[in-house]
Amino acid sequence: YAFYGVVFLLSVKADKRSALDDQLRARTLLAGLGAQLDMATFRSRQLRTFMSVRLKSVSASSVNRELSLLGAAINLYNSEMDTQLPNPTKGKLLREPEGRVRWLKPVEAERLIMTARLSLTPYLADFIVLALYTGARRGELLGLTWDRVDFERAFLVLEAEHTKGQKRRCIPLHPRALQALRHLQTLGSGEFVFSDRNGRKVGSLRKSFLNACERADIRNFHIHDLRHTCAAWLVMEGVALVVIRDLLGHQSVKTTEIYAHLDLVCVRQGLSCLDWKGQNLGSV
């Protein structure tokens, strides 16, 4: 069957936020497996060879994304054409290492904010504050418009089309976040919260952010780590993972569980149940 057509059709679905990435993955699959691949005779041995070659140059995570696309393409074809082609990708996903979790201590965060206030980018410090106190993603904040900020009731709205999970989220605003937003009102006149002097949406803060991190002597820290920091602070204060999941917009609590090891409140409560005087403790 037309393997290329099915993979490409799947990769450019209009409602897929990962369409561009999927197109690149489709080309990788076609180059590695062959555009004339006979799916009726495609078996695990061929797939394992492809995976082995790919792992020499990319991570297990990248290979898994490619396998997921291939598996979805086969399932789509079987569904549309009412066939039962074998799907060798089932059960083949590789184990991935735990996601990177880098977060700032409060004193480090304050140092970064103070340094950012000295930046030539006037809205950088406010962006950092909002990211730390809302847990919103970079794109969600840069795409935020004033009509979705409710100062009176102290919350902002992230519409489904602006979020990674394509679900609407309402985020309560911490007093520091409100203060940052009020300051941002004085900087621009555009519809976007983060806009330049001409009212145009800000495209990127990467360079100014990295410069601020360097001046604040904060190493190995990315913009997305501001979101990690928000989650880490909440976990360490004993906030339930399901609450953090909803605030951050995770699809599953399993994603939020990468922060579970920081839940020192529950650990301390558990340790407090131990009899440190040795009473009622059995011998080992």
C-alpha cells in the first residue's frame, strides 16, 4: 500500500500540534525503512534493525516518537481500509530516562529576578515572575492577551487553542503575578501582555534570559525550568499532585509524578511516626 501517503496524511492532520515534527519523523521512517516497503510482510526483525541504526545517533525518546507515528499510521490504514495489516510496533517502545528536573531555590529565583530588572529587555523580569507563579509555558505566556486577564477576580485564562494539551485552563493569580501584570500594562499598548513598543507580540526571550542567568550566576537553567520551579515549590509545600497536574495542564498525573520525590512534607510526616527512642521496634 502507499506507505508514504498514509504516514504523510497522518503527519499533516490539521488538528495536530505536532504536524511539523511528524513530517520530519515521517521522512526519517521513509529513509530508514524504504518508501516501497511492503507492509503486508513487514515484521519485527526489520523494525529492530531500523531501531538499532537510529539509536546510534538519536535518543530512545526520539526513536519512540518515530515508532508511535509508524504505529498510528498502520492503525489508521487498517481502520480506513478495513484491513488487518500486522503492527510490529506494539510493545516495542524503549525505556526512556526520567525527564530533566532543574529548579531554583527561592533565593536563586530572587537573584534572577533582580538581575532581570537590570536587563535592556523591560518585560523580562515580569515574564520570569509570571512563569514562576503560574507554572505556564513560555508559549502560553507570550501568547497571552489582555482580554484573558481578570484583575478583579485575580485569574487568567488559557484557551484550549493556546495550550499544549488543548484544554482550557484558569490559573489563579498570586499577588506577585498580579503585580507583574500591572507593571506590564505600563510597558505596552498592544493586545498581547508581552508586546514591544510598537504593540507587536514578543517573539523570543531566549537571549536576554540566558544573559540574565549568566549575570545571576545561575548555570544549566532554561526558560522551561521556571515551570519546573513552580511545580517543585508546590510539591515541597505539600500540594497534591493532582492539583499541580491541573494547574500545569498535564494530560496525566504520571507526568506530574516526576516531582514526587520533592514531597518532603509527606516524608517528614511519615518519619514522625517512627519511635526514635527505640520503643516498640522489633529486632531485625
